[in-house]
Amino acid sequence: MKKYSSIIHILSVACACLIVAGCTTGPGAATAPPPNSGHVLIYRVANFGENLGLVVSVDGKDVGTFSQSSNYSGYLPAGQHVITARPDPNPAGTSPARKTLTVQAGQTYVYTAAWAGGGTRLVLVRGH
């Protein structure tokens, strides 16, 4: 019986260590923003589409595809950037939404990807 008790104790300690490591290094861990940068957040409107991903690009480079309950959060260096959002898949050939943004260090910029024109046009709506 003592042998099993030791194994259980070792496994319990290992699990506790993994939980603590995950709490301090996981996606919610606080990290300092890069110097001379601004924070950009892009959300999906609630009715964006259940089977649609939102592809976000910054300065022509894709930074991710975001499904329901996930959003873009990133830091961009101060200066001018072009943010693009498009649906994926895109069988209707909807044009991407584009915004030119002049990032200032220390500022936060919030946008929501939403449908306009009766759901035929994708736009990025500036938030607070």
C-alpha cells in the first residue's frame, strides 16, 4: 500500500507543478508590451457566422484566423499600418475590410469585424 501512496504523491506534485507553470506562462499571463508599440484588438461581431473564420492581416501578412469566441490581440510598432480582415471560407467573394491605422505608442485600438449592406460587405468598426 505504501508503494501506491508514494506514486500518487509524486503524480500529485507533478500535476501541481504543471498547473502552476501553466498559470504563469499561459495565454493570460501578464507580459510587458514591446517598447514604442500600440495594442490592437479585433473582435468578431456576434452574428459573424458560425462556420466562418475571420482572417486578420497586418501590412499584408496574415496574423491568424479566428473562429467563434476568439479574437485578435497584438502589439504593433508605432507608425502607419494597414489592417485587413476577410472571411474564410469566402465563397461569395466578399471584398476584405481594410483600415489604415497610425499607431501611437501606449494606445489601444479596438475594432469589430461586422457585416454591412445586408451581410454582403465586411467592415471594421472602430470601438472604444
